[in-house]
Amino acid sequence: MNEKRGLLTVSIIAVSLIGSLLVGYNIGGHAQTTIYMLHGGEALEVYCICETSTPTPESPLPTPTPSIPTSTPTVPVLTPTHTPTTTSTPTPTITPEPSVGKPFGPFNWVPGDDWSMFTASRLGRDLSHYEAARQQGVTVLAAFTGGHGAYTDSNGCFSVQMWQDALDRNNLAALQPYVDDGTIGGLYAIDEPHDWGNDCGPTLADIDTICAHAEERLPGILCGVNAPVSWLGGHDYQHLGFIFTQTNFQRTSDWAAWAERQFADAAWFDGDVWLSINAYTGSPTAAQIRDAAIALCQSDAVGVMMWKWGMPDFDLLPGMRQAMEEAAAVCGSTQ
């Protein structure tokens, strides 16, 4: 009798069975004997003696004689004639690179909402917003001295003392860690000192004086103002750390050329320059705001901002979200 049989080891299964031995025959049209070696109600190993060709009538498959083990069975170790080789491709570990781009974002945007493409904002006095910025890696220009009214005296004139008092009313000890780790990129000391409405607004010497006070109260802080570069020229500043300057779509159509003029006018200044877009005046489209932001990010600006009243206004402008994602992609790749 010439028969071809193969001895296979099949995986262990853990099934609760009654009895100590199960035998099966003629599975799928082939003679097959399956022996379950049992111990303690658990199937420990399976042996299969299978025909790989149909047996002849004169060669019946012998009926196995079951036996019940009286002691813990010794499970034989079957050595396969061939061990298949399995090749697996390891999953690569991707380590994200830190952002090296320029801070880019709008005024008064609180980090943590769904406009997560932004990496910069101008924020006020709420300390929770600074912690949100830290968590999201957003650079903040801090405006916690208030508007003109906070440091205008009864004659309508700028008061250095009132400005210093407005700064000192803040919890500066709580703000200092955000200065130290770079979350606060600068103190936005005065908004538009050149546009006071009378002839007794801050002088250039006043600006240097309040910035000296800021440096004393918040060591390491960069102090700056939002004003035209040309208006700020002509003074030997010792404490002005940055200039923030802005224009709009009524005055400007070529934003790259405008940026070049700002740096030409600021040749006397060795601090940082932030450039900003007035995103309302002139009723620009989302595409126009995007193109302006890209042009400014590709300049020598340390960061780019957009002036606005609130995020709902951005939501109302058709295509604004996609436009900002496209601008942020460029700003994030330039330095």
C-alpha cells in the first residue's frame, strides 16, 4: 500500500470540552484523524494525520484506538521539515520637526479654537489665554496696559506715570514665565501713539521711557509700539525693542514693495520689525488677504499679524479658512 501522509502541528486552542478525547473522520471528502490531547478540561495540542491523496478502497484508514491519559500527558515536540521565513517591514518612527517659521495670525485670537493654523496673536490681560498660547506654541504680543484712555490725563494728554501704573496693575510675577520661555514675544506698549487726536500724545522720548520701565518690571521683555516706521525715526532709542507697523488695501496693492519700503525706512533701527495687514479697510477678499500675508512672510519681518475685530468676522468671509491655511503653510516654512 503506497500512501502519502503528512504529519502537521496545528495551533493550541483553549476550549472547554467534556471528556478527554475527540476523533473526527472524513472531513471535506478526505480521511482525516484529529486527536485532541486533553488535560484538566482544556485542549492542549492538536495532531492531524491527513491524507494528501484519496486512499484506495483496499487501503482503509485504520481506526485509531482512543486512550484516556491517567496522568499529565507529555506533549511531543514535532520538528517541522521546513520553517517558513516571515519578513516584516517595521513601521518607521516619525519625529515631527519643530516649526521654524514666522509667527502669523490675527489680533485677539485665543489659541485653542479651530483656527489652529495660526501661530501668533495679540492678546490682552486674561492669563488663561497666555497658557493656551504656551500649550499651542503661539507667539503673543501682549497688550495688557489697555487703550489710550488708560493713560490719558484730564487734559487729554499722554501720561507716562499713568502708563506705568497701568502696567504695574497686572500680575507681572505670573506673566514673567511667559516672557522667559518666549510665549510673550513682546509688550505691545501703545497702539498708534502717532494718532492721539491732539498735539500732546506720547513723544519719542516718552516711548523710550515707558519701555525702560517695562524692561525693569519684566526682565527680558521686548517693548514696542504700533506706529509708522517713518514717524518713529529721529530718536536715539535705548529701550525700544520692536516696531509694529501696519497698512491697508486702500493704501497698498503691492505688499512686497510696501514691506521693502518699511525696512528701507527702518535702516536706523536694529530691533525687530513686525508687519501687519488691516484686513478690513478696502474690503479685501480672502485671496487678497492670503496674498498679502504671503508677501509679508517672505520679507524680513520677524512676524506677521492681521488686524480684525473678532474671529466671527473671519468666518463670514467666503474662502477665508482655506486662504489662511495656504498663507500659514508659507509663513511656517520661511524664517
